[in-house]
Amino acid sequence: MTEHEVSFPHGELRLAGSLRTCHPSPAPAALLISGSGPIDRNSNGKRMPLGVAAAIADDLAARGVATLRYDKRGIGASGGDYRSAGMLDNIDDARAALAFLRDHPDVDADQVVVIGHSEGALIAAELAADPTLAGVVLLAGAAQTGRDVLEWQARQIAPTLPAPVRALLRLLRQDLVRTQAKRLDRLAASSDDVIRLQGVRVNARWFREFMAFDPAVSLEAIAVPTLAITGAKDVQVDCGDIAHMNELVPHAFTGHVLDDLSHLLCHDPTTAGVRNYKKQMRQPMDPRVLDLLGDWITEQLNASATTNV
């Protein structure tokens, strides 16, 4: 494998990333799309180094699969402004990344898969309407509208807050679920790209587009084999959505709900929810995810190669 620093255009922007190529070439390849937030090509944020894309790229390299992972607009070496970007911008950026990957001379354009985590899974499903892809992988993806997801998150996270915090909220007569609903209403009613909530600048445009986004439409339009993996300990996405995906996706679908797996794709035997994220960020990605993903991709690429002969 050889890793290159690359950049590619999207309108007036240039997005930057890392392309790993295989020898001999052209080789099968995967586009890696990270989750929400100011995330770089490795799925790392300033306070949340997840390393999801980097871990997948390392595993696929050992299997002879090239990869492209890229910085979000306004993050790392990519141009643009992160806070003013909406979810639809993120989808368009992913399309530009996919076009760049498929056009690269070291990549077999007929053997490309798209892999997305969290928000990236929603974007990957959107791209998977393209029947010329070899497959799509949805990691911790949702099958509900963004508004429903955010409200569900609040209901799951509230009971996992530390006891002193819950006691303080009761003392102040504050309900996390109702407070979250009010914030979402304010975001939905806004019109600016960026607004302030409690003194913090928030990418309101992204929230409006995310809340209105219905992944069921994308899932019903998927035209390629699909692998979906979600953790039973995920407090950001309902693991029951895997069954709903199975009903919606019209092509071959393989779904897994893994015990003791969190939204960060790490092993979590606790019930601490987001309180355990700091500890999980120091752990490697759960090998069960990498094994399932890598074996499935190898199978799909072999099938695609046979079909294209």
C-alpha cells in the first residue's frame, strides 16, 4: 500500500484527504465517510478522537482494498467553512469524493464500495442509489428522521447522566427531554446558517437539514448489496432500526446488532452511555466490526469481479 495526500475540487472548494492505493493496480477501493461534527479524515475531532475511518483503512489495506478518507469542509486541510455547511453540502462533498476516487487510475471503478459511520451512514445510503457501486456499508446508521433521532437520543441519555446531575436538574425543575425539544424547535424555526444557543455558536443549517432528512427515502432507493451494523449499547441510534432497514432496502441486505457495542463502535459492557465515551476513545475499534465489514466487502468485491469478467 502507498498513501498519498490528495485534494479534489467541489465547486469553488477543494477538499483534502488521504488516498491509499494498492499494487498491482487498478485495485478495488472504498470511500470512507465519517460521522457528524467537525471531523477530520480519520474520524477525529479535537475532543473526540474516534479513529473510525483510520482503523477501517488499516484493516482494508491488509485485504488489498484501496481507500479514500477526507477532511470535512473547513476541517483539516479542506477549504470552506464547517459551521455554515448543511447536511446536503456534506452529501454533495461525498459525491465529489466518490467521483475523484473512481476516476483515479489506480482504482478499479467497477469495484468501489461506500462505507459510512453515523451521519456518514445516512450519506452512504444516499450515494448507494448508484447501481454501479459494488456495495454499501452502514455503521451505526438510522432509519428515522433526524428530528426523531435527536429526540430519541435525549430519552436514552437522560437516565445515564450522573446521579448528582439528575438531582440538580430535578432541583432546577428542568427536564432534559423537554429542554431538547425546545432547542430543536428554535433550530427548526431559524433561517441563518449559524445561530447562538446559550452563548454557543451552532451550525443551525445542518440541524435544520438533518432534522428534516428522512433516511427511509434513501434506503428504499439503494440499488446495491447492503451491510448494516449497529451496537446494542448505542444511545445515539436505535438498534431496532436494523430491522426497519431490512424492510426498506430492496436489494440484498445483511444486518447485525452486536452486543455490548456502542455508537463509537467500541466494546462497552456498561450501561453508562455517553458517560463512558471518554474511556472508549482510548480503546481500539471493536474487532467484531472490522471482521464483519472486511469479510463482507471481500465477498462483495469478489462477486463484483466475477460479474464484470
